[in-house]
Amino acid sequence: MGMNLKKILSLPVVSTDLPGNTKEEILENLVDILAEAGKIEDRKAALRCVLEREEKMSTGIQEGVAIPHGKTDTLDELVACVALKKEGVDFKALDGKPSTIFILTLSPLNRTGPHVQFLAEISRLLNDRTKRERLLQAESREEMLDLLTSR
């Protein structure tokens, strides 16, 4: 039994068209989605922890997926957003391919459980090539959310 993504993902935190052409711009815009959705109060702290994590090792995994994440003491619970950049951006991914699907997750410093569960659930979902392709073809946030949260 995985984590229920419906509890974490909602329309304000999904985007079909993420602006930005560099890794930094992408990360800033992902953090902005969470800030604008009212999910984080301290944008600076959120961005800092994500950038610090990214410096240690790129969170661009493979097949166009990147899962930037960070931990901050400014949060009480895990928050996440999902955004598409259909033309792709060089995110220094492990397989050298541009990243097109971004999942940013931020979690409280002192709790690892939800973070690990969320990453496992998202990874399971995005390991499916058909799911990835359908996600990238989504034309609305509603369609994206449905793809991400339907079993």
C-alpha cells in the first residue's frame, strides 16, 4: 500500500508548462509553484535546501524525470508539485538526456518516512513509459492530475 498521492497533489501544484531554461530557473519556478499554492511560507529557505541538495548530486534521474527535493525545518508536512517542460532542460541527468518531468518535494527535517514513501510512489508511477508519455501529452492540469493520481 503506497502513499496516497491525492493527498499531496492538487491542481494548484501541477503545471503543464514550466518556465525556465536553466537548472536554477527550473528550481526557482518549482519552488514558486509551491509558494503560490500556499504550501510553503519561507520561499528562500525552501529554495536554499533544494539548491544545496542539488549541489551534492543531480536529482535528474533518467528517462526525462527529475525529482529535486530538500528538507527544511520551515515545514510541518511533506509538500510536492509536478511540472512539465515538454522541450526539456539539461538537468545533468544520470543518462545525459534532458529532463521533461519535474517533481519537487520538500519535507520536514525530522521526518523521513513520508519523503521516502512519496519518492517510492512517484518512482513506481514514472517507471512506466506509457504513463510518462501520456503525462507529457497532457494538455491540462486536470488531465495531468488525473494521470498522477489514478490507480
